[in-house]
Amino acid sequence: MAKQAQPGTDASHAADAFLGLDSYGWVGLAFGLFVLVLWRLGAFRAILGALDSRVAKVRADLAEAEALRAEAQAIRDKAAAEAEQARRDAADMRARAEADAARILAGAEDEAAAAIARATRLAEDRIAAAQRTAEAELRARATELATRAASEILAARQQELKGLTDTAIAGLDRRT
């Protein structure tokens, strides 16, 4: 008696071969033909071109972000220099006020006390005004830079998405 092959065993699988290829061979052959057709139609070039353009866009965005970061750093350094200058000016004003106070003290105690109070208040007001001005300028510049960067990035993203939408719609038109 001949032994029959059980379904799912290697013997029954070999019996299902057609033209010397089993189901795995036919699937591999069909996939190979599919890849060949895609290659002949230029699909790989289009995919690589899209990926290259995306890489270029990302690099450009990174370069722009680096430039904006450098500009913000320069503004921060300038603001720090202005703050340091304001501190030096304040120290100079304070030193002058103290010298004035010493001279006035020699003349009259009451008049000296009033002059010291006025000079100190004036110096503090000037310092506060200079700090407020520097802070306002820095905030305005930072806001302007952030707004400009955001609008440029949003405009670029909108153009990119518009192109993708147009491509998708054109693809749908070709299918119908």
C-alpha cells in the first residue's frame, strides 16, 4: 500500500507545483515582475526625487532656524551689553551723587540730606527708565523675530501641503 500525503506536509506541497514552481515561487515571480514594472514606469526615480526634495527642504529649514538662533543670540548679547552699560552708568551716576552729597554735607547738614535724597531718587528713576526701555526694545525685537519666523514657516508648510493636495487630486482624476 502506498502512503498518502497528508495536507500541510512537504509531500503535498511539492505535489501542488506548477511548471516547477510552488506557490512561493509564483509569489516571488509575481513580486519580481511587479518591481520590474514599477522600475520601468519610473516610480523609483519619482520616489527618490520626492525624498531628495524633502531632505533639501528640511536642510533649508534647519539652516533658517540656525540663522534665527544666531540672530537671537546677537540680540541677547547686545541687550546684555546695554544692560552692563546701564549698570556702569548707574554706578557713575551714583558715584557723582555721592561726591555731590559729600560737598553739600560740608556746607549744611539739612541741605545735604535733601540733595542726597533727590540725587538718589533721580538715579534710581533713570536706572528704572533705562531698564524698562531696554526690556521693551528687547521684547519688541524678540516678538518681531518670532512672528516673522512663524509666518515664514507656516507659509512654507501651506505651500507644501497645497502641493500634496494638488498631487492627490490629480491622482484621483487619473484613476477615474
